[in-house]
Amino acid sequence: MNKRRGKPAPEPETVSTACIIVNYRSPWEMLKSCLDSVFASSGGIAARVILMDNCSGDGAARRAEQEFPGLELVEMPTNLGFAAAVNRGLARADEDYVFLLNTDAVLTPGSLEEMLRVMGDAGDSVAGVAPKMMSSSHPGVIDAIGTIMPRNGAPFNRGIGQCDLGQYDRSEAVAGVCFGAALLRRRLFEPGAVGPLHENYFLYFEDGDWCMRAASQGYKFLTAPRAVVMHAHSGVTRHESLEFKYRLIELNTLKMVTRTFASGRGAARIVAARSSRLLARTFIRRRFIRANLAVLLSYAATLPRLLAERRQLNARRTVSDEVVFRLAEGEHAYFDTISYRPQHCLDSLIDSYTRLLHLKKSPELEKILAALETFKQGTTEGLPPARRPDLEKLFANQPHCANDLLQTAIR
């Protein structure tokens, strides 16, 4: 591994946070915007920035080293995947906290400070803090504010695709954090604690696996809604083939459920259901045939090791998965992972306004929610949208993204 350092930056009084950014062939402007935001956001905070380059071979990482004094560049000899690169970055860090950030994300001023404040106020039982990640492609739309782990083992970003009405603007417990932007306690990555990231995930769900392990040991995760990160969802990997991403997501879901779910029967039911769908896509729908078979064969080959790892993890378990599953209640994903666009539907608006009404009682919000429910019932029953003018009038003073979503949903 070739280790390189940029020009030394002025020494701060206390180094408390290491920011680890994994890069693999990110466009230069994207990488530069990410690094600009990190160095600008760390005013008043001693943040050490480590750029792990996964053998990109395009010269962008060395250019970053030259343009950002104080940046520590580590060039990996080959592309070992996200988890391996993070683990090697963690091996270089001895700070109290580690901030993981994707190159397709941009911090807004003060966001790192706010995450540290929430973490500092929370106590040692909190393993990580999730900022409010907003879509940089769709103004006003949430990309993630923490993560959700439902009982079916298919995790998703909390709030994804919803218009930001302030419905998540209270710091709350979540199942986990998206490692695209997350502040975590570094010591928990040590072997005697939660441990390092599982490197058998080349890409996707290494964060879900780690968060499930942390939760099983009694650690919690909180949101920091005033810490805002702009995120281009899959800004780098969206240009990879759909089959490549599909294969990794399907395989890693099976691995994660088998490794980290407490109930062997529950995990087996999920694996059986997902495997049946893969077989149906192969022999009935005739879609992703090669990828489906590769997933099933790879999973079968690694199953004995996965089961052994699951026994080891359960031996350290102190908390039931029910604690995590309960946090998924009432949460839904409203995002098309193929087109990378939010799903414009009435259910998204209804969920958003329902949650907002729980935070603050308001006659206006009650009227909006009632009108949405009435309109939805009419469309479901095949009735003409007679209340449409009233609904549009109620939305006159609502955020622009809510009006856009409404207009698309009621056409």
C-alpha cells in the first residue's frame, strides 16, 4: 500500500475527529466539492481528513492531495471494496470519533459540529449519529435521515423520497446510520467491541451489518436533523450496470440477514422467500438469469461460514432484534432505485403530513391531511376528483416540493 501525505496543516489544539472518505473514480468536480465542504465545515473542529483511494488510476486523488494541504492520501494497491478501504482508514485513526463520508456528498456549514454536539450530549450508549441527507438532484426531497431495518430484512433510508416538511426535525432513535454520511465512535470498530466492517461485502449493506451488530450489543443510533448533508444518491455507482448492483444487493441482503438476525427461523424464512423470487425471475420471468444463479451459488458456498459467524455474534448479543424492528413501524421508502427519482404518490404526502402532525398539532395540517385522505379514498374507489380545487388551495402555502409532488400525484 502506497501511503502519501499532503502538506502539513496547522496543528489544532485537539484532534477529536477523523474524516474517512473512500474514493473510486469519482469525477474530479464531485470529489473537489466533497473535500471543499469538509475542510470548510471543520472550522473550530480539529478534523483530520483521510482519503482512501481504491486504486482509481485516474490521478484525481493525487490532484486532491496537491490542492488540499493537510489531506492524508492512502492509495490502495487494488480495489478491495468499500468496507476494506474503511477498515484500513480506521487502522490509521486514533481519534475519538470517525466521520464517514461518500464523495457524492457535500456538508453544509456547521453540520459536523452539530453531529458532534448531538453525540456528545447523548452518552456512551450511542454508537453513531445520522445527519439529514437531502437530495442534491431533487430540491427539498429527503435522501436519508438514518436507516430502517424492517422484519423482512430489506433495509432502506429513513424518509427517502419524502418532501422535507420538518417531519423529521426532532432528534430520534433510528435502527442505524447510512455510512454515506455518519459520525461514529471509533473505539467501537476495535475487535473487542462491535468490530471492524465485514469485508465480505464488497459494496452495499456493510453499514446495515455493522449497525445490526452494534444494536445487538445494546448500542443506539440518533438523528441530528439540524446537520444537513447534500447527497447525489448513488452519484458514483449509478453508472455501473444494473445487473452489477442487483447482484450485490441481493447477495448481501442474504448474507446480512443470515449473519445478524437473532432468530434462525426468521432468517431462514427471509432467505427462502428471497431465494424463491430469484428462482422465479430466472425460470419464469427470464430476467437477470446469470446474476440470480450467481447469487444463489455464492450464498450457498458461504453459508457454513455465515452460520458460524452468526453463532459468534449471537454469543455476544444482549438485545433482541425486536428493538430494531419496532423502529421501522410507520416508515416507508418512496424512491425508485432504477431511475433514482422520488416516487410521486399520495401515500408519500400522507405519511409526511401524518408524521408532521405528530410533532406539532395544527388545524391547518389536520385539514390538509383530511383532504389528502379524502382525495385518496375517492381515487381508490374510482370516483371523480371533485375535491381537487380544495386540495390545491390548501397547498398554496406549502413547500414547493410538496406542491410539485401533489401535482404529479393527482394528475
